[in-house]
Amino acid sequence: MIKEVLSQPPYYAVIITSKLKPMSDMTVAKYLALADSMYQLAQQQPGFLGMDYARDPNLGITVSYWRSVDDIEKWQKHPEHVDIKAIGRQEFYDTYDIRICLVEREYGSP
């Protein structure tokens, strides 16, 4: 799990749930390297606030946090991100769903 310091709500969450195809160890290594490169690139984008993720061998949930819908749309169109998404659909994901939500309130333990 990765957690950045988030700004105060409201902000937006992009929730991606995915089911992976069966993969060899080498394919898993490629998947993890591409995921890390996308995280590094996302951190450089205007409006990126942070990310949480959880994954087991079959199911993954990634939540990225953004200041605005405009920032999300720019990230979706970033050329490197577009290329990596195409690889993901082709090589790694059996299925995936993406939801974009407005976070109006947050709370938790210190």
C-alpha cells in the first residue's frame, strides 16, 4: 500500500478494480515494473494527491487521488499512460472497471 498526504476534501478518487490473467514470474515482474513506472509518472502530474493499492494474485484495487476532474482527464490522455494502459489491457488484465468518485469527507485513525 502507498499513501500520500492528501489535501482536505473535496477531491476525486479514481478506483480501478482488476482481475489479472494468469502470468509467469517474468510477466509478473514486467507488470510490477510498469505499475511502478506509472506511479512515478503520476506523482509528477499536476493535481496528483496520492495512491492506495491492494493486490492478491487475482484481484487488484488501485485508488488514485486527484484535485480535479480536469487533472484526471489530463492524466488519462498522457501519452505514456495511454501506451501503458494498452499494454495492460493486452497482456495483464482479464477484466477491469474504473470508477471516478468525489470524496466529500474522510476520517480514520491517527
